[in-house]
Amino acid sequence: MTKIKSKRCRIFSVVRIHECGTTDNFWVEKITLRRTMEAPVIWNGQPAQLHFRNYGKNYPINQSATDLFARVGFVIRGPVLIRTGDDIFYCVTTLGDQETVEDSLDGLGLSETPIVIPVEPWMPRSNIYVRDQNDAFAVKMRLP
């Protein structure tokens, strides 16, 4: 069953910095940033928020994040997220994993590419985020 949430939702644009220094950009829901330590940083000349967890010594040091945090004697281990922005979206919840949902939305003719975020890895449900209300309606009509 597909449903459109009655309120618009805020999701966050983040950059993940891996321990090896590689980065990737994507969108996350607020729950992803829950229970993380947070510090203000400057990322690409813009203010941003560094989110990281307190990983143990068995995780490799993330030198890029440690340098970005710039506190003497403080080491960050494991991957980190840098929150670079946020936006308000219409949210459509549906059954199906991320790949299946993305395949079913191909060729729908939306004004921009929808953002599909799985609810939980073990649950076959996904949240689909679009900025335009008409796109949200079209997504709802396409999905079971």
C-alpha cells in the first residue's frame, strides 16, 4: 500500500568521508544523524556540521575527518557524515526495496529525479522524496 505523508519532510544532504579518504554524496533522513556527535566545520568554504560516532580502536583512523575537526590530540575513527544542507520534500511510503522502487519509477516523467531511501535494511519498505506535489501524486499513482 502506498501513502503520501500528510506533512512535508525535511531530509539532509550529506557527504560521507570513508576511512580511506574517498567521499560520496547522498541524502539521509533525520534518524540517520541520531546518536552522533556533532561539530561545526567548514566544508568547501561553506559552514557545515560534522557527524561522527565514537568507534573503538579496532576501527581505522579517518585522517581526513580528524584534520577537518582540527582539535589537537583528538582522533576520529570510522566513517563520518558532513551535513551540507537540507530541503523540504513530499514523502511517499511504499512497499519494496530501493532497487525495485527505482525501477518502477523509470520513465514516469517527473520534474526531477526522486530520492529513494530504504526505511530499514531488513524491511521491504522505502520512502520516496520529491519536491513537487504533482510529482508526489504521480508517484503514488504509479506504485501499488
